[in-house]
Amino acid sequence: MLTFPFDPPLQVLLVVIALFSGIGITTIGPGGIFVTIALYSLTPLSSNMVAGTAHSTFIATGLVGSAAYVHSGEMRTGEGRVMAIILSLASVVGALIGAYVNSFVPRSVFGVLLGVLAMATGITIVYRERRQLSPLYELDATEPQGRLVLGVLGFALGVASGLLGVGGPVIAVPALVLVGVPMLLAVAVAQFQSIFIAVFATTGYLAQGNVSLPLAILVGTPLLVGVVAGWKVAHLIDPNRLKVALGVVLFAVGPYLAL
């Protein structure tokens, strides 16, 4: 029998938040972070238990999100597959290094930096979209130089993920958008990448006993429903509006990341 360390009203609230978070994951990318925020701020669980449980749900969302974007065609192209593989493998290497560095450097320092980076990125995306400016760099994953840039980008994203416990679509989608990757392709690639990072993180937390299966099921089920709904929504809305929404969300979550 599944038991939870909090009362039914709070369970319902978490389910609702998870549903909308799932929608955010497959429409603009950084949606899962709101599950983590809710678990940290609304439940009495330890930070390690919250992080481990959240990461375990992101394995499932990554798998379902990737399958959805394969179905709609974004991940069927050679460029999409190349981007996903390079970004994912480089991210894993970076995450290993980031996790190691985490034991030596105060997380709060890098939390502030990441929060500022998120807000600055959000402002940049909104400004450039409103001004209809060209991407900062035109990434071409079919060219050797483009693959090198993608590998460096993936490594940097992985380091941030391992170091600060955030990553996947939260920082991958805006990074890819800024280097000229179309919005829907950026979200699709980030879904694939998130699987690798989530598996790596969950394995570590499982070894410490910091994953709550009942809570993962409670939050993960509506999260998956939201992921499917978000994928459908993403194909109904103008990608340019999705970019603006992405920028606004990044600016909003910046202060949380800095805490």
C-alpha cells in the first residue's frame, strides 16, 4: 500500500502542479522545475529526497516526450538524431564532472550565477524575438564545426546539471534556441537529453535511498499526462510565441535558482 507523508489536500495540489508542469516540459522545456519547486516548498521532505524523486519522474517524461516528438517527425530527421546523441553524450560527461566539483564548491554561489544566467537568457530571448534579430550562432549539426559546438554546449550544460541539480530542458532548450535551433526541434532534442541526465542523477539518489516511490507515482502520473498534452499544444501554437513564453518562464524561475 502506498503511503504519503502529507495529507490529501496537499496531494491534490501536487497533482495539479505536476499536470501543468508536464505541459510546460513539452511546450517550452523548463516545466519540470516547477515540480521540484513545489516539492521543496510544500512538503516536509529533505532536499535530497525531493531532488531524487523529481529526477526519477523525469526519466519517464523524457521517454514519453521523446516518443511523442519522434511520432510528430522532429526526431526522425538525421540532424535531429545527431543533435540528440552528441548533446546527450557530452552532457553525461559534463554531469559527472559537475557532480564531482559540487563536493568542493558551495552550491549557493553557483545557484546565484545560474539564477542570473536564467534571467539574462530569458530577457535575451524575449528581446531578440521581439526585435526579430538573427540567432547568436547558426548551428549546423551536419557540419564538423557545428558538431563541435554542440559537443561543447552539451558538456557545459551537463556540468551545470551535475553541479546544481538542474538541467535537461530547463537550460538545454534556451541554449539551443539561442544558437538557431528551431523551437520544436530544441524541445524534442532536450527530451532525449533529459533521459540520460535523469538516469544518471536517479541512480545516485537511489544508492543513497533518497527516492520516494509513492511520491514519484503520485507526481509522475499527472506529469506524463501533461507531457502528452503539452506536445499537442506545442503543435498548435506559433513557435515564436513559444519562444517568448520560454523567455518569460526563465526570467520567472531565475530568483528560485538563485536561492
